[in-house]
Amino acid sequence: MGIIKERKITVILAGTLTLLSVFSLFVGVIDLRGGAAAAGGLGRLDVLLISRLPRLLAILCTGVGMSVAGLIMQQLCMNKFVSPTTGATLSSAQLGILLALLFMPRSTLWSRAAFAFASALTGTWLFIWFIQRIKFKDTVMVPLVGMMFGNVIGGVTSLLAYRYEMTQALSTWLVGHFALVIRGRYEIVYLVLPLIVIAFIFANHFNIVGMGKTFSKNLGVNYGVVLFGGLTIAAAITASIVVVVGSVSYIGLIVPNIVSMFKGDKIRGSLIDAALSGAIFVLVCDLIGRVVIAPYELPIELIIGILGSVLFVAILIRRLSHGRKHISLGRVKASRAIGGIQ
Amino acid sequence: MRSDALTKIYDGKTVVDHISFEIPKGKVVSFIGPNGAGKSTVIGMLSRLIARDGGTAEFEGKDVAKWKSGELAKRLAILTQTNNIQMKLTVWELVAFGRFPYSGSHLTERDNQAVRQAIEYMELTDLTDSFIDELSGGQRQRAYIAMVIAQDTEYVLLDEPTNNLDIYHASNMMKIIRRLCDELGKTVILVLHEINYAAFYSDVICAFVDGKIAAFGSVKEVMNPTTLSAIYGVDFEMIEVNGKPLSIYY
């Protein structure tokens, strides 16, 4: 029963994503449907292969990547509010890109990605080291500290950009958008795919580490190595996305949360659904951005920001009322069970 | 399992002070003593959770620190009281983690069978697909024990397994511990606060005071008013129930 139901959700998600993907290929200034003549000497096939398809693939990789990165970070940190956005990963990656622009003015996409990766990893590690040192009692404190930390890094980035007159160049990476994604400029996001395969292989390791140091040691899993490995994967995914499309927030926070409400926290069981849902979410936001003021378009970060913040507040309220009640009533519930159930 | 001059120092304070003992195989061994006596620290050092500052802790003739962690996980399981895991896992998924030291992520039919048997043994079959965060405290504790059973180790170490449980669930837990030893032949070492549970359900008691062993021996040897008063600093009276010495204190 349970297994059929689980697969059903995955099949529905995959079907929805396929339909939306095909639909998105036909949304744009140049009509790709038969009959209408293509403008500017570009064939319909050219438009499809140079612009529409790369854009779609970049969107899919972004959605899949960001939600998986968020899923991994949430599990490893034992906190539902940790994600690339609230864990300083995203802002560190941006700082890395700025450093690449400053020190290597002629840097390629790959070298910028390397800078972004190194910086994202350092930032995430500093954050994790910090929250492990301080052992917060309240789960909300962790993402709050993460956001503050992220904003401090963002402040440093802005200051540096201002000092060296790079503000305009940097803005491309501050606000995520897919408008500039064309063939030859986005392929780095494909890195997301092998990273996700690795994440799937080590999914159980991440789950075990998420249950704590003692739990991991009991099962003979090396806590430090797996934690480091998992965060490295999350940082690498984030970096390869930020360097191509810029910052895309909220997905890593919201999508894994919603999926875990339905599917639980076993990563093997929820990773594919989280990946598909993330892709759908980004694709829908991108379609909205392309349609509302057509023939112009809004950056995706704007749409995601609006939808995402509403969803985030909803999740926050639900988790807190649910989670807090759960903690404080834990013992009461147990003692009531003797009278009631047993 | 034996230790020699086992020592732990926290911030210049000696919490465990040159402790030496040998745990007999196939018995239930309870660690008792007042708060801060070092019981949990000793169990942590025996199970490689806590690094020691001196002495040795040997398991099957080999230093626990020298065991490969994955190999030791097949021989010795440890369950601590920090199980406030807020993860939404089903009972099956949790218990299946007990097979991780054997098969990693690819469970064989034999592993699945071990998981099924462990769940059955803890009478959780009806709850197999329930999420652990929806269970009662007693049921959740049983799910963790089921995981340890699935881990199929000769030694089971439990840090305050009755903590936070009411009398009904706590005494059930003690009966389960007894069965782990009697029916499954495991050596169980546990930290207990309730000395009467220790007296009634264990074979050997080790009492700690200020990081040192105050008494080590069979239940009858340790459970007498003089020894207990020396350990806890209050007066005790003893009664006998079912041939076991129980203590009364107030």
C-alpha cells in the first residue's frame, strides 16, 4: 500500500514537470509553433537550441540542485531552517565570484566557479563550526544566526564591490535570472547532476549523521568526514548554480520542508521527490516572470522572493507551533499514554 | 570487556579516577551512584564515544580505540539518553539503520529479516510504518531497543534507559533488558538511577562515588544498608521480595 502511494506522488511530479517543461519551450517573444516566420534570420530550431532549451535545462538544474543542497544541509545540521540561503552558503559564493572578478579580471566561468566553490565551502564551514560551538536551545536561532552571518558577508561583498566599482558587474550574480542563459554560457550547471548522484549514494550516511554524533559512532559512521563531505556537495551545487544564474533563494529552504511533511526524512525516500518539486517550483516561477509583463520579463529571484517568503512564513508558523508543542508535551503525552492506550 | 586505571579529566577536574574492572560476559551489569559520579562517562569511554585521558579500556582483548569503528559496531551497541531526534522516520527505517554496520545502504533479504524479527520482538509490528515522532515515549524507546537488537551485537550499553519513562514503561524496559540477556544471550551494561531496578533486574552492580568504584559485586554483595549509606549518604532499610534485596529510603 505504502509503496504504491509513494511512487504515485513521484510519477505525478514527474508528469507535471514534463508537461510544464514542454510548455515552457513555447513561451517567448518568437513563436515556435508552425506557420509564423522566425525573426532576424534565426531559424525556429536555432531559437530552440540556442536559447529556449538551455534556459529550460538551466532552470531544471537550478531547481533540482538547490532543493537537494537544502535537503542535505537540513539533514546534516538537524535543523529544518538551515539551507544555502540561511546557512551563508549563497552569500559566500557571491563573495567568491567578486573575489574572482577582482583578482582575475579575465577569469573564465570555470575559474569563477572554483572561487565561488572555495568561498561557499569556507563560509558554510564557519557557520557550522559556529553553531556547533554555541549549541542553541531554540531551533530558530540557528537560521537567524545564519542570516545575520550571510548578511555580514553580503555587506563585505557590497563594500568591496563599491570600493572597486564593481557594483554593476556584481548585480548579475546578486539577483538570479535566466534571461542571459544561452548555449555556451551555462553548461557548468550540469555539474549539479553528478553531485546529486553522489548525494543519493551517500543518502543513508547523511541521515545517520543527522541523528547525531553518538548515533553515528554507534553505527561506525565517521561523523566528521560525512558532515564535511555532505556540506562540500551542498556548497559545490550552490556554487555551480550561483555562477551561472545568480542567487536563487528560498528553494533550498521551502521545497525540502514541504516534501518532508509528506514523505518523512529518510533521504533515500525523499530526494527524488524534492528534486522534482524544486524543478517544478523554479519552472513555475520562471513562467510567471516571463508571462506577467510579456514581452519583457522579471528576474526569477523577484518571483521566488514573493512566493517564497509567503510559503516560508507559513512553514515557520506550522513548524514552530507543531515542533514546540511536541517538545513541551513530549512527557505529558507519554504519561497520558498509559491511561489511554495501554 | 575490561578497563585498567581508566581516567577522564574535564577542565582539570578528575571525573573518572583510575577505574579498573572486568565485566563478566552474559550478565546484566548495572552502574549506580549519585549524580556526577562518572557512570555515564565510564560507559562513554567503554564504547569509544568519549576519548579517555588515561588507562585502558579493552574489548575482547583489544583496545577500544584500536578497533575499527565499523567492526566494533557489529560487536557492541550503545544507546544514550540524547535520543531527542526530531527526524521523521518510520519505525522500520529507524530499525533498519541497525543493519548499517553489516550491509551499508544495500540491505539484503537477511537484513530485512533481522529488522522484521527485531520489530516483532519489541512488539512493534503494528507500528512498523508509523513515524517515530508520533509514538509515545515508551514506544519510541522500544523502537530504539529494536534497532539495537537488529544491530545484533554481543554487548549492549545503555545510558539511563529508564530516564523520562513512567513506572509502567520503566519496569517494562527493565524486563526487556533482562530478556536481552536471558533469551538473546547479550551482555548488557547500563547506567541506572533507580537502585531497586538495579537490584531486581541485574546480576552484577557496580557503584560509583566521585569517579571511583565504591562497590562491585553481585546484587547481594552490594545491596546492604552499610554499603548503600556510604554511597548515597542517606539511611537505608532492606526488605526481600522474590529473593531479591530491595531498599527503602526516604
